[in-house]
Amino acid sequence: MKIGPRMRAIRLAFGAAERLVPALGGRRAALLWCTPPAGRGRRRDDRPALPSRHDVLRTGRGQRIAVESWGPERAAPVYLVHGWGGWRGQLGAYVEPLVTAGHRVVAFDSPGHGDSGPGALGPRRVTAAEMVDALAAVVAELGPPAGVLAHSLGCATSLVALSDGMAPAPLAFVAPAADPLGRLGEFTAAIGAGSRVEAALRRRLTTLAGRPLADFDVAAASAPPHCPPMLVVHDRQDREVPFEQGRRLADRWPAGALMVTDGLGHQRILRDTAVIARVTAFLSGR
């Protein structure tokens, strides 16, 4: 694979850090790791032309969170939780079916995403722990969930929020990243670093999260005592999050079910009519 000038410079810098200053290399690597990807597919806006209410909330860390809701105000909300590099508009195709089914639907942007403010590391950067905090802040303000629909990394952060005490509710997970840190070694190798920078990176991420990194390996974690039903939808050809992660999560969850698709990948799966119908029926108890 051809390496461009920028990537060549990055690899040279981290190669030097590996030999001379691994602690500094770990801090610099954390900035890269905590920078969500960008792309047109991740910024797709599928929100319906329905009246909505806009709010601005704050996390426990003081970060500004953009929130949008549809449907009856007194109904218990179904929360839409986007993934790494996404935003609330990505899950917009689910709003109208869920509202038609009688739900209140609440979507929000995590720090460093969409219309929300920056994370602690600055503009366009965020940690998984900050994404957990964002969901917890929205739930604390708008009420316990009637259900949670999450995509990609949003699935892992939703399960961490559940383990932290969020009220249990049916969980619909689309293309779940159930072991988001499993590729940390591949990442450090890709930037030209080695084991010393990787160890420093792990220490830095643990400090930023304020909790063990193992908390985010939700495919290996124990299910909570009051285990809500879970529907996992995953595509066999997903190139961003391997299908095996979704299958493992559904298999180990006591009340888990798996819907398998072929050829929808990691993004188009969010707009597939059969997936939308199955998820809506699941969250509506049908």
C-alpha cells in the first residue's frame, strides 16, 4: 500500500518516539486515537420533516450537548445513540416509524460530533467515556428509556451507561462495536510505533476515561442482573466493525437475538427498510 507524505512523517515521528520518548508518543497517539473520522456517509441527514424540539444540555464534565426530540412529550423516550464520527441525523430514518408507533424519540450529538461542543481534548476530539457521559446526561434530564437504538461505538457506550446504572430497557444495536479497543495494537503499528508507545497510549486513555479500559470491551463483560432484551443487527460484509463482534455480543447476551444482513456494510444498514421495520417492531414490543 502506498504511503503519502503526511503518513510517512507520522510514522517517522512515532518511530523516533518509540525509541526516545515513549510517554510523549503515547500522549500524541491519544490525540490521533480520539479524533473521530469524517465522511459524507457519517454526515448523512435522514431526519424527517416532523416538528421537533431542540435543547442544549451539559454533561457532568460541563460539555455542551445538542439534543432533538420528536413525538409525545409525556411518553417515555427511545434514545438514538450514534457511533464514532456520526451524528444524530444518521439515525433519522427511525424517527417517523417510532413516533408513528407511539414513542417519544430523543437523539443527541456526543461531544466533538454534530452540533455539540468539543470534548476535553479540543475541537473534533472526544473519548468513549465522554460519549457515555453524554448519554447519561441526556437520560438524567429527559427520563429513563423506553428503549435504546444505537449504532457502532454507540452500542458499547450504551452498555457502559447501563452498567453505570441507567435503567434497563430494550436494546437495538446496529453494527455494534463490542470491542472498540481490540485494534489498539494495529493502530500503533500503523502509525509506526511499537509496544512502548502502545503501553503509554493505554495509560493515557485510562487516565482520560477515569476508568479501566476493559469496561469498554462489552463483548467480554458480564451481563447485568436485570438483563433487558437485545436485538443485534449486523452485516456480514461490514468492513468497519467485524460481523463477529455483533455475533459474539448476541450469543453471550441472555435475552439476545441476531438479525444478519448481507451487502449493507456499516452505514447503509441504517437506512435499510427491513432493518428499520424489525428494529421498530422490537422496540415497540412486537
